[in-house]
Amino acid sequence: MLMRLLRWTIPAIACSLGLIYASPASASIIWNGDAAGGTGVFSSILCDSPGSVTAQDNNDGRGQVFKFNKPLGLERCEAHGISVGGSRYTFKNNSTYYLGWDTSTNTPDAATIFQWKSYGTGDQHQQNYPVLMKVEGGQLKLFYIAPGEDWQLKWSTPVETSTYKRIVLGIHTSSDASSGWVEAYYNGTKVAEFSGRTWDDLGNDIRWGTYGAEVQDKRVINWIDDLKVGTTYGDVD
């Protein structure tokens, strides 16, 4: 009787332990930027007064969302980097990341709403921002900027103001143009895929919000919701 009990019990325990230890290994989400956590989910805020980045409930069923408010006279109101465990998360070369978020702007000319921004200034980098997204002229645009400030429009689509759109970018980081790649999804549909150098000499980080000298004379609001960073599309869609 004892041997029979052990024969059934030991495999069951082993199976349970296997599930316990396997679960964390299968989880690949890196960061959940829920606005309910406040602006502390970001590493830093780049928004001079009277501009502001706040979490607020617009009573539209979404709950807390981030409001990037850039008033007249400023050209920037952005969040830079993500905070994981209270520290700035460091992205790495030769790695794959997926970034997902919902965005809604109050104007068809919100300028730059996303930057895959390189560290350093001037001669310290070869690409200031290898991947960049803009809302301008009523169009959402995805750009790849190769070394030498070679701007390449990879995709665009008309967008309505005050309407949320789901954006997912997959970026495989590489300082080798033949190994790096980017793929883009819009409201669940893949809309672009291309290769190129995606990792600069001092590394890269994320910036969300609104930025551009061309909107210094405009009041721009970018509402951003459901921000996530992971290693697969399924983590962030």
C-alpha cells in the first residue's frame, strides 16, 4: 500500500513543482506602465513648467490614463525611459523588445509622439533616433532614420483626433544594419516590417509624449494608455 501511494504521490509532487518553477520562466513581460501607478513608472519626465505629465480619469471607461500636456511656448513634454523595480531599465544590444501603447491626440499636428532615442549628443551618436513616430498633417507616420540623418518614411495612415489607436513596435536591437529590424502593428494589424541599424554607440531608450520645434506655437495633448514592454508581441498587444 505504501509503495502504491508513493508511486502516485511522487510524480504528482514533481509535476506541481515543475509548474511552479516553469511559470516565471515563461513570463516575458518586462514592464506594465499602468497609469494607476502614476508617473513613477517612468524613469524621468522631460516637461518644463507649465507643461505637465499627469495620470487622470477622463470618465470614458478606461480608468487612469497619462496626459502629456504641452502648452504654448514649449516644444517638449515627454517621458524618458521605464522604471522596473524602482530603477531605470537598461535596454540591451542584440535583443528583441515589443512596445505597446494606446495614443490619442487633441490635434492632427502633435509632432513626434515616440522616439527610440539614442544616448549622447553630437558626435557621440551616429543615429539620434533610429525609429520615430509622428502625428502631422492628420497622418500617423513611422520613420526609420539611418546614419547620416537619412529619413525614410516606412508607413503612414490618416488618423482622427481624440480617438485612441493601438500601436505596437517590435525592435530587434543591433548596431549591424543587416541584423537589426523593426515591425509595426496598428490596431492589431501588421503594417510595416524593415531591417536596419537599430542600436547606437551608447545605447537607446524610449520616449513617449509630444516633441518638436514645429509645434512650439501649438497646445498639444497626448493621452497615452495601456503601456507595456515585453519580449513578444503577445506580451503587449
